[in-house]
Amino acid sequence: MAVAGFTLASAACATATSPAMLIGSRMVQAVAAALVSPASLALILSAFTHEHRSRSAGLWSAVGALAAALGPLIGSLLIDCFSWRMIFLVNVPIGLAVLWFGRPRLTESRGIDNNQGVDVIGTLLLIVGVGSMAHGLAEVGQQAWPSLTIVAPMMLGISCLIGFLIHARGRTDAALDLRLFADTHYRWAGLATLVLGMAFGMMFLAFYLFFTGVWHHAQSMAGIAATPGPLLATVFAVIVSQQQAHWGARRLLTIGGVLFAFSNLWLVWRIATEPDYFGTWLPGQISGGIAIGLMLPTLAGAAVKGLQADSLGVGSAVNNAIRQLGSSLGVALAIALAGSAASDVEPFKQVYLCLAGCGLVIAVLARFLRS
């Protein structure tokens, strides 16, 4: 159902005749994508025994890293060669292929209680809360502090998130099942996932803002330049997913977090208005891609490692939602720091200092995970 919804919404985006239709179709597409991601992981995890779940979750993350590598490249080329509509239209044959080949081959996975309703109130509180905080953060770089356009959405966001915690306490059908966080390991893994999501959002947006705004490259060139890091992340994610049980989550996350911090400190030191991709950006991408390849599958495996079979779906869904929430906040923070930077390098140095901090925080949080 979610794949069908995503396919139809993509077709609607590609044929949109007004901004309102495009935005509405994108909202439907986002809801469908939010259902596809955790459901796909739950199907994979349920097909493997407990001792192989970390590995299968890691390989699932490696596929995500490959998509991160190919998505910007293919998307930028489609826009340059055809039209922005093609980045949505290309999803239609892919979605139809998934429906055709997947439906007769995938085995259904259900929890014990299949009759729980949708937590509409909790979902709305989360959407308004995170959206308002992201809006307030994005306005920080545009308005003087304190400004009503900053304070009002931030206060609304905080109020909605507090309201959600009150609303969700003790509920079995909450939009984010808080009972999962009673497990210390899941709680620390979730917090590290939030930080990694923030880093992802900041990293990708800042990269394109810098390449197109400061170095004045075309979108297609930026897409090509963005490819090496995610490709390296994919390679190392596959390796890590197979060796995770031997090396341990603590060690992998610590090394990955420190290496990610180093890669961003390198960019703080090296970036300048004069383009120098091979001497400045490529070394940072290499070390950063390796770091992501160490952290992404490790966190995906650590989050679901201790879950019971009937909690795999909701556990992976909550962890995925946490990563997406972090990504939204990371995008807003990147806009606040460098969204109006034009050709100025200094705001981007602040972004990469924040990214270095994210890496160190993940390395610290790794110490609280069970070995």
C-alpha cells in the first residue's frame, strides 16, 4: 500500500500544474515514504534469526548509503538534461517494478496486536512540534535575536513536543512508543541516531550550498562532486555489517565519530573561496565517507539488536523517525548558519564545526551502549 501510494504521489508531483498541487503531492509522498522505510526493515529483520539481525540491518543501511550516493547524481543530471519533473517521474517505473516483483515474494510480518489505531493527535503534535522548531531555527540566520518570528515557532514547537510526551505516556498506540526507551541500550542508540540524523541534514545541504553558492558550480557538477563520500560509505557499510559482531558497536562508533569530527575539522581549516576540490574537499569526503560507513550500519544494528520479534516493526519505525527528525533539525540549522552566506566562507566553517561536534558527541554516546 505504501509503495503504491508513493508511486501515485510521484506521478502527481511530475504532472503538477501549480505549487499547491506539487506541495500536496509531496506531502502524500512523504507519508508513503515514512511507511515504506521501517516496514522494509521490519520485513528483513523478521526473515533472520536474532544473531543475524545486526548484520541484516547493517546491509539495509548500506543500501541506503548507496541511494544517498546515486540520488543527488542522478537527480542533478535529470534536471540538467530534461526537467525537474523527471526526478519524480523516474520513481513511477521503479515503484511499479517493486509492486510487481515484491508482492508475491515478500512474507508478511505482523506483531501480536494488529488492531491498534493510528495516533492522530500524537502524530500532529510531533509534526507541528518538529516543524515549528525547524522553522524557528531556520529564521535565526535571517532575523535579529530575539525576534517574534524566531521565538514564537520555537515556543510552539517546544510546547507541542512536551504535549506529546504527556499524551504518549502509557499509551500502547502512541506515534512514538515511549516504552521502547525503557531499555537503556535502545535509548542511547536512539540519541546517537538523532545526532547522526542532524549531521546528515547539515552535511548534505551545506555541501550543495557551498558548491553552488561559494564555488559557483552547476547543480550537475555538485551532484558528481558529492558522489565519492557516499560511495565509500556504502563500501564500508557492507564491510561493517558483516564484521559488526566481532568489532563491537562501541569501538566502531567511537572510531567513526572521531574520524567524522576530523574530516569536518579538515574542511574548517581548508575551505576557501578559491575552488580546490581535489586538495580540499576530496580528502574530507574520503575520511567522512569512511566514518559514515562505520556509524550508519552500526547504529541501525544496535537499535534493533535487543528487540523482541513482535517489536521489530515499531522499533525500527521509531528509530527511523528519530533519524528523520534529526535530519529536519540539521537542515534548519544549516540554513540558519549558512543559508544566506552567498560567497562568504566563514558561516560554512561554523557549520563544519557543528558537524565535528556531532561526531564527537556520537563517540561519547557510544560508551553508554552495551558491548
